[in-house]
Amino acid sequence: MLYRDAGVDITAMDAVKRRIAGIARSTFSPGVISEVGLFGSLCRVPKLRDPVLVASCDGVGTKLVIARLCGRYDTVGIDIVNHSVNDILTLGARPLFFLDYIAHSKLKPESLLAIVQGLGKACRDNGCSLVGGETAMMPDIYRPHDFDLAGFIVGTVERNKVIDATRISPGDAVIGIPSSGLHTNGYSLARRVLFDKAGLKVSSRIKGLTRSLGEELLRPHRSYLKPVYSLLSRIHALAHITGGGFYGNIARLLPHEVSVIVKKSGWRPSPIFGVIQRLGNVPDEEMYRTFNMGMGMVLFVAPKQTDRILGSIPGSRVIGKVVRGTFGVSVV
Amino acid sequence: MLYRDAGVDITAMDAVKRRIAGIARSTFSPGVISEVGLFGSLCRVPKLRDPVLVASCDGVGTKLVIARLCGRYDTVGIDIVNHSVNDILTLGARPLFFLDYIAHSKLKPESLLAIVQGLGKACRDNGCSLVGGETAMMPDIYRPHDFDLAGFIVGTVERNKVIDATRISPGDAVIGIPSSGLHTNGYSLARRVLFDKAGLKVSSRIKGLTRSLGEELLRPHRSYLKPVYSLLSRIHALAHITGGGFYGNIARLLPHEVSVIVKKSGWRPSPIFGVIQRLGNVPDEEMYRTFNMGMGMVLFVAPKQTDRILGSIPGSRVIGKVVRGTFGVSVV
């Protein structure tokens, strides 16, 4: 009996891994001093007076099911990189490097490559080096059509520039920056409503959406690094609106006796959210607790900086305010 | 319709996450300057003249199936941490922090906690801070009994102390350090042979094994950090014997025109490997290409350092030599 007979063909995977290595190299910054293929990846620490590393780990979640239904694998790589970049951006960090974990059973080599091409593209766009990763073929855990994709990012920030959310103060404006659809959260609910309950397909065309349902749901998570990074010194704090929506992601930042009122009238959620809410008869509060509702990043900004921020970030607008109080987050 | 109806109960998971946060905090070094629950984890860079970060990502693989069959979840957390610690040790790094990714469908809260308790124990043992992670509940991707566990590690090393395998030279001794069983590789083959072909169960008792088959297969991957770290300056290079066995893990280190002869007669593989080989009728070469055969870490050492290394590391022994040649790795 050979290892190959157990469903794992190391030689076939090696060919794919060589092409993946080429994509990874195309993302390397000068700080990456290792070759691909060692037991670990080497990266110098950027010159800072007191460098702080900011690390985060996340998965794409069941948006992967949409990718499989559409037979399109390049966007989920972009999703996980941009999601991760946004997470560490909320602490003031710029990305340094990224590693991916792909687990699957029988993904075609071209699908695997497409995933990594998406990772590579997003890493280059964010100035982040794709220094490593793991591709695990596990036919006994994943069904033939299933796979999982997770990512791990490390960024850096000067210690005295770490974003400290205790600076959020009553009177601050709450500014939203538009999302590009659902981003990477709420897909379990969205799929139940759209596919199981309403009987739609990824190819369905729905009034009010400019794309097919599958294309709309696969729109890549956008990165907020470029519009926001140069403005960080003018921002008290940032909330990345991911799983948990407005409630979960804003509440965890708030200092003692400081609360936030988000005004739904402050913006018009993108049409896909209206489609999900209508077809699923989802209560308003549940929508704002699950989805980004069209605003993927929320900034907390002192009144005197508000105009500057609004003028610098396309599409940004005031969606609420910070007040005294202990109620946490209220969406009205 | 609520998010909970879609199979994801955020509130129930929050309770588990609070206990996980407590375990994580118990591993924090003074360099960790963030609280649990932000969008990213903050860790200062240890004071080094020219710090290099060493990063690695890996999964536990189908050893997870054994954990499920045994209903025992604490050891796989130890596996992934120690596996990762060993990987970056081969480049001279000591661990700084670790993040985990757990994906599942219906793991019981106590099973999730057991996994994290294993992660926490191994992190404390290795002086590594468990600074974050992601627990994703995805009933549409994972079957009720399945789960996946991956890990990401970052360590640091002074730039001029990065282990550079080009120092491997003809005449060097090849020294093996004992493993604690299969570690984290070769489980697809082992399970096919032991369970599917030979019809054994995890509760089976086999002549020559001191534990039940399940206990033997679940033995945690050992960490080589403590026995090896203080000796790194005396070692030319290290190969962590993981997937790919002796061939894959040694060959990738070898400089041009340098080859390695591993002598099987140099040690006696632990009994579990004999059981797998016999029951599966697995060719010798395939065994050494898939398993660690009882030697989980291999060191390349100049002749004059050999006695010092052998005297300092319990159980270590010479298992081969470095020679001129282009054949790569030969196991004879």
C-alpha cells in the first residue's frame, strides 16, 4: 500500500505548489529574506522606533459555498486578504505579511491556483507579502466539493501610533465608508433566505440588482487601507463591520459610559440587503446585527476633523454620533 | 428569520469564547499589549539588533479523525503548537506568538474548550503567547462530527543567527532525535491500513504496543525547542521530519552537490511503524517517505561538535552522514 492509495498524491500536489510559489514570490517586499519551501518564512521587521506587531486570523466562512456554486475561485482569496488587512488597520497597522490555509478534498488544480491568484493580487494591492501557507488535501474530512480557506496576517505599527479606542468621546461623529456588498459575513443567513427559502439560484436575476445573484454575493470584500491609512492620525477609532454587524463590532470598542447612536436614515443600504430582508422577513435589528448594510468600515472622529475626513474619503458620510450613556449601540 | 435559524447561534458561541479568552490570557508574555477581543492582537518585538520574524502555518491533518474516534480533543491542540514551534526552530527562531483556526459544525463546547486547553498548555510550555484565533461554525461545510484545526506561528531570530542550511557540508554527521510516535503526519495512510484494511479499532490492543491503538496514534507531537535551542550555534541545519518523511524534508535543505545517506540500521523505529508496515505491506521506501520512523528532528552537525550534541540531547544518535554527490537523500 502506498500513501497515494490513501487518497493523497504528493507528486501531483508538488506541481501545483511550484506554481503557487511563483505567485507568492511576485508579492515579496525587500524585507522577505527567505526562499519559498523552507519550514518557515523569514521577514525583517520594518525600521520603527518601537515596533508593535499586529496579528489577526480569520476565515472566509460560507461565502465559500457561493464560490463553489458559481465555479469561481479567485474572489475568495481577495476576500480573506482584504478582510484581514481591514482588521489590523483598525489598530493602526499596515500589512507586513500574510499566510493562507487551504483545506480541501478534490479541488481541481486550476481552482486551487485561482484561489492563490486572488490571494496574490490582493497582497500586491495592499503591499503585503504572501510569505507562506499550507494546502492540505483531506478527503476524509472534506466532501469532494467542499473546501475551507483561512488567513493569517501580521502588520506593524509604531507603538505610539497604535489606535486606542478609549479616545472615542461623546460628540464624536460616526462616519461610515461604503462596503462592496456583504463582504465576508452573514452568508449562512443570506443563503438560507435566498436559496433555501426563496428558491433562487446563483444565476437568478433580481429586480434592483445589476448583477446575477451569484455575482452580487461574490463581490470581493474591499480593502480600506488606501483611503484610510494616511488619515489615521485624525481618527479616534475604527470598527470593521464584520460578523456581529453594527452591534458587535462597535460595542467592543466603546469606553465606559460612552455609547453610539447609529441612524439608519443616514444612508441607504445597498439593494442586496433589501432583497434579503424582504425575502426572509428578517427583523431590522437582526439585519444590523448580521450584515454591514452597505457600510463596511466605521470611523469615530472628533467634530473638527469631520469635514476633512468626509472630503478625503469618497462615499463616506456621517451615520451617527457618540453620546454619553451605557446602552452601548443603538440603531434607530 | 434570524441568524440563529440559519444554524449559527452567536450568543452560545460567545460564552465559549469568554472561557477561551481566559486560557489565552494565561499564555501572554509581557510583550503582549492588547486585550482579547479587538480586531487584532498587539505584540511588541523583542529587543534584537536586527530582528527577523519567522512565520509558519500548518494544519493537524487527519490526525483529527483519530481524536474524534477517541472522543479526546486536548492532544490535537498540543500537536499543532509543537509542530509549528519545531518548524520555525529549524530556522533558529524561538516562538513569539500563535493564532489558531478552528472550523467545525457541531463540536460540543467542552470539545472546543479541550482543543484550546491543549493549545494553551503547549503555548505556555514553549513560552509562546496564544494571542488570537478564529472559531468558525459552518454546518454547511463540515459534517456534524468533523472539524479542522490549523495554526499560525510567528517567532523571532537575530538576523545573523538565522540557520542557513548552505552550511551543511560533506563529513557532517546526521543526528536524529526521537519522536513521540507519528507526530502529525501520515495519518491518511495509517488509518487506511489500520482501520480500513486490517479492521482494527481505536480500542484495539496490539502486541508490541504499550497503549491502545487510539492512544498510540494520538500521542502528542513533541516540541524540540528545549533540548535544541541552546545548542543552535553548534548545529549547521535542522530538518523537521513531517509530511514527505526523510526524503522530502532533508532534500529541500541540501546545498548543491551535497547529499545525505540515512542508515536504517542506525536506530530501531518505534513499534507503531512496524505494525503499520506489516499490516499494510508498505514498501520500506514508502515508509521513510511518509513517516518519521521514530526520529522527528534531524540535525546536521560538524564532526567536532558531534559528541557534544549527542551528550546533551537525550536519545539522540547518529543516523547517517553527509557526503558529496547529487543523488539527494538515500535511505539504506
